[in-house]
Amino acid sequence: MKRTAIVYLVSLAAFLGPFTQTIYTPILPEVTNDFGTSSFLVNLTISIFTFFLALMQMVYGPLTDTKGRRNVLLTGIFLYTMASLGCFFSDSIYILLVFRALQAIGIAAGSVVAATVIGDLFEGKARGKAMSTFQMMVSLGPVVGPIVGGFLGGRFHFHSVFLVLVFTGLLIWIGNFIFLQETKPEKQPSKPFRLRNFVTILRHQTGSSIILLGFIQYYAMYNFLVFLPGILTERYGLSAEEKGIAYLAMSCMIVVGSFIGGRIQGHWEDRRIILITSYLNVISILLFLIVSHISIPWLVLSIMLFGLFLGTSLPVQTTLLTYSFQANRSTAIGVYNFFRYMGMAFGPMVGSVLFALGGYVLVYGFVDIAFFACALLLTVRVMRMRQKTPSV
């Protein structure tokens, strides 16, 4: 099978994580009513999925480095499919919580293995293009999820959402079982995992820089996801459908940016792309702060620019990370993903505290300052690296 087809096949497994995370967010009220439970417990089904999705990145990274790619991915997708079946048959919120956790534990393998397989199969510009495809697929997950969930929930019982996930997981498992061969290099020995492997990655200048940036990026993005509806409702009185269009505009630009990022690698230096897009993200957030109360078109333009620059950076980060950690790239990707998911979690939590203290201005002002501080730190590190190694 062609390598390009393999990229799409493994990227579909990575797509399932964010897709499953958001697929039934539009029908949470129906889930609450059907189970006769509280909104807190229903919202917990989203939070517990995100928690285990993040935690298992740290587990699957070392496993993929030591045990290989194919078996880890197939086992993860199989567990996910069985857990989705369990969600379908759940008749209480507590059983649903258990199976949602198992869903995340299984599908967390997708993003780690997909990025690792791409790193195994491609070099140079080809790796950058393949990484852009991978990031586009992952970025599509939170876009397509609510659309599919809303469609199914509006026409069928909400349990139909999980039945769709069962069949989707089964199809992706069959595809990978038939076509995915083990890609771990034979010359790469299987070294036993040690906790200091995590420390080595976090102490590595490139590794820690990309991990920090990933955390800040997803912290910022989830502040948009959580607090933007309030702005659109309070200031402009938009309907749910109209707010969805605003989200779709930003998400689509993340996909477009991911495509662009993969294509410009090899033409521009990776670190330069990351620095430029970081500063452009700072400018786009500042623009949002200035224009969000002026008009809808300006607000949408600012978040579209944020999505574009974020998306452009993502495949470059992943490519640079796989080059920096040849022997344990899965572990590096796992640590990177873990901190990105932590950014997702901390964004709404810290943002809620800041909103209570100073409203939307403080929420997004803090995001912009944090992003700017991160960009400055990355600039200093790149300048130091160039002083030590002029060719870099």
C-alpha cells in the first residue's frame, strides 16, 4: 500500500480522539434528561475523556517506542471500539462514565502512533507534507464532531452517536489491521523505558520549547472555545447556529493553516516558521481584544487569523520534534500531546477565575501576555542555538 494512503489511515485513528471528545456536546441536555441526572455528571463525561486522553499519551509514547507501532495501535483501537459499544448499551450515567474513560484510554494511542509512523516512513520535505495531512485530520475532529452529533441527536436517540463510533472504530481497525505493517526501524533497538526519558525530553532545549508552545497554543484555543459563546450571545445575541458558524470559520482556518505549514517546510527554516507564527498569533489575539466589541465581521476575522497561524505552526512543531528525538520519538510525541491536553484543561479553569476577576478583557489579555512571553523565550533560545551552531 502507498505510504500516502498509510498516512491517511493512521491519521484517521488520531482523528477519532478529538472527534469522540466533541461528538455529543450538542446533545448534552438530551443526555441529562434521558439519564435523569445532573449537568455536572454529564459534563464530567467530557472531562473524564479529556483527562484520560491526556494521561495515556505518557503511557503510549514509551510503549510505542519499545513494543512497536502496529500492535499498540490495533490494541488501542480495539479497546476504543469495545468501549464505544459499552457506551451504546449504558443505562446509567455512572456506567457511561466508566466506558467514556475506557474510550479515551484506547484511542489515545492514535495520535502518538500516527505521528511516529509518519516519522518512520518519511524524511525531509515529504515528512513535512505528511505531518500537515496528519494535523489536518486531527484538526477536523473537533469541527466534524459537533456537526455529526447534532445531526444524529436531532433525528435519532442520543445512543445512536455511540453506535456510529462503534462502526467507525471497527472500520479503522480493519483498515489498519490489513494495510499497516510494522514501521519501527529494525536497527533501532528496544531499550527498556525509564522515567528519566521524560526528564531528558523536558530538559532538551528544542523539546521543552515545542512542548511549552503546544501548551500555550491549546490554552489559548480553548479559551476561545469556552468564552467566545458568551461574547457572541451577550454582545451580539447570536443563535446557536450562528455561533457554530463562527467556530467553523476558526476551525477551517486551522485546517488550511496545517496544509500551508506542511508545504512551506523545506523552503523556510522550521524554527523561523514557529517564531513567526507565534508572534502572528500574539497579534491576532490582540486584534481580537481590540475589535471583538466593534462588529461580528472583525471578530470573525481575528479568530480566523488565530486559527490560520496556529494551524501553520502545528505540523512544523511535530516534524521538528520527530527529528530531534530519533530513537524515542514516540515518547517525545506522547509528552508533547500530554502538555497540549493539559493546556486544554487549564484554559477553561484559569480563564474562569480571570473572568470572575476582570471579565473577557482579563481572560484574553492574560492569554496574549502568556503567548508573547512564550514567543520571546523561544526567540532567545533560537538566538542562543545559532550562536553555538551558526548553521542551524
